[in-house]
Amino acid sequence: MGVRLNNKAQLNTADGGIFVGIAIEEKPSFLCANFEDGVLIEKVRQGNMEALEVLMKKYQTFVKIKANRYFLIGADREDIIQEGMIGLFKAIRDFNGEKQSYFKAFAELCITRQIITAIKAATRQKHTPLNSSISLDMPIYEENPDHTLMEVMTDTVISDPVAILIDKESADDLELKLSEVLSPLEKKVLAYYLEDLTYIEMSDKLNTHAKSIDNALQRVKRKLESLLELRNRHAIEGHIQ
């Protein structure tokens, strides 16, 4: 599913809605570009397509940043970005200034929700446990939610921005290696964990004790950290050479 905005194309949303849009590449007028978000949203609802163009262009980089935090085996980075753009459109469509104070915060919620919904839908369709989203914001340990996967991947080991970019682009390789070292139980536990299932729900689905679930999840986290450390070590050695 993609988002194509041009003066005769349609935007097909995940929930079946259709919206006729315009090209976001075109340069918006100076006057419209200087309006606040709330004013632009009102203009969109009055049928001003230039105001929509301004909002979509304004938050395009924000969408890309959010999309960069998610990976999906078998999907293009652009696919996730375009799902984020659909989420942005929905935010523009549904924003209520009386209920939400800031459009950006509401847009972030809608963008993230759209990306995760699309990833979960793809996961269900392909029936592969590891074909799930892995967020770089995911805590490595529940007792320390501030220690995230992003920190492990970029923590002092790779501080150069270019190296970090390359590191992100190798996410597919990381997921492939992870799938090779996980047991069938660990793969299922990881898939359910990424779907936000509780230990009790996992126990019911896998017909095993909650303690076994916890042990499997801890093994997954240790294996993930080991893979990241190994990859970062290789990156350092390659940089030195």
C-alpha cells in the first residue's frame, strides 16, 4: 500500500477511505506556509488543498523519523514511511482543537498507530513469527525501560552519524541472524511480546507456564544483545582497518 499525492490521484487509506490529493513536491505559497497548524487544518476542511499540501510537506520529515524506528521483514522502508503519511493524513482529518491541545502530539499518535497497525496486519497475513515490528525504542529490560535497543545500537560503539545510518540499514541482516539463533518457542514468545501480549495471554496460547515465557524472553534479549555487541565489534574492527 502506498501514498501517492498528485492533482488527479487518490489517497487510499488502510480503513478503506479515499481522499483526492495534490503533489506535496510543489512549492506552497509563502502566505499559506506561514499559517499555524490549527489555521491550516481549518482551511483544509474548507477545501483548501494548498493548506493540506503545506501540512503534509511540513511533517514529512517527522514521519520519516518515526518510520525509521520500525522494521518489517519483506517490506521496503518507503512502505513504512507511506503508512506514516497515511497516519498523518488521518491526524489532519480527525484533529479536534477542543480535545487535543497540540496537533504535533496528536499527529505523532496517529502516525505511530498507523505504522504499527500496518505491521501487525502484514504479520497476520504472512503468518511468520518474526515478521513483526521491532522498535528501536523497545526496552531491553523491563526493569530498566530507559535502556532501549536504540541505545545499544548507537551506544559509544558507533558514534559517527554515517556509521549509525549504515547500522540502521543493516536491520534486515540483524533480524535474519536473530531468527537463526532463536528456538521455535523463543520466536513465538518474541512475536507475542511485540504484539503486547501479557505473560498470561502468552501462557494460554503456548500452553506453558508463565515462568517458561519469562525465561524464553530473557534468552531472546540476551541473544539480541550478543548479536548487537558482535556486530558493533566488527564495525569497530572494520573502521580501524
